Amino acid sequence: MRTNGSQRTAGSGSDGAAPSVEVAVEAIMAATADHLYGRVATADLVAGRLAFLVRWPRVLHAGVAAVLRTQLERLWSAGWLPVDVHQVARRQADEVIAGLLAAAVAEATHQRPAATTHPRWFAQLRQLDVLDGWSSDRPYPAQWADRHGVDESALLAATVEAVTLALRLPVLPAVLPPPGQGGVG
């Protein structure tokens, strides 16, 4: 259900129960659509439509991870490599957005068997310095936010900006197979 900043999405935790990750994903994507089409500024989206998620950090972090993973998988199938995503994010957004996307690339890559990921893909992740230092006991969005000194609202804003950027990127010629689709080749 589409809402404005003063309404809640069904199952959004307004009844005291935590919203589902699916509700978080839907809210983040709806807010991104509003931002993408210039209807609402990011800060207004976070303060309005996405504010309910701040009460539920685990759901927020899982929703952020799911949204970013989906967008990255779409970019990978469109020919984008880790360094490409990072460089365009630095140019078109800022270092914060680029860092969030690089961390998301590392996390999404690690969701697949290493043998099915090309060594040059891992080399790009090493170049971005995002392979080490992540704990498996906390979601990477929470760890990323802690490392960068940002709260959940700033994490949501960075996510909306990152997804908006990702949705604007064109298809590129494939240079390497995405993670999970080929090792050495």
C-alpha cells in the first residue's frame, strides 16, 4: 500500500509488533521511487515514510541488506563490476554512498561459493579494501553504520541515495561473470 509520510504501511510496526523485512524492503523501495522521480527529498522520506523503521534496527538492517543486494545483482547482470560501481558512486554521489555500495558488494559476493566467483572479482574487492573486518554475528549495514559514525536515519538516507543511483545506471558490456556464475574462465 502506498503511503505518505504521515501514514503507515500495513504491518509497519505501528501496532507495537516489529514489521517484516518485506515491509521494510517495500517501504525503502517506495521511498526510493519518490526520490528517483523528484517527488520528495531524501531527508523528508527518512523523517516521514521510513521513520517507523528506526524503532526496529534488526528489520531496518535486514531490509537495507536485501534492497542493496537486489540492486547489485541487477547491476551485475548489467555488466557492472565492483570498482565500476564504487567509482560512479564517488563521482555521482559521495564517498559515503560509494562505501556503502562497496560493503554491500562484498557482502553479496560472500553469499555465493568462492569457487563460483572469478578471481578478478575478488581482486577488485581487495582493491576497495572491503573484504576483511566484517563479523558474521551482526548484519553488515549495522557494522558499516558503526564504522562511519552514522545512525539508522543516515543509513536509510544513504540507502535511498545508493538505490536511486543504481536505478539510473545503464547496461554495460559484460567483462566478468557475476559472483555465483563462474570462477576462473
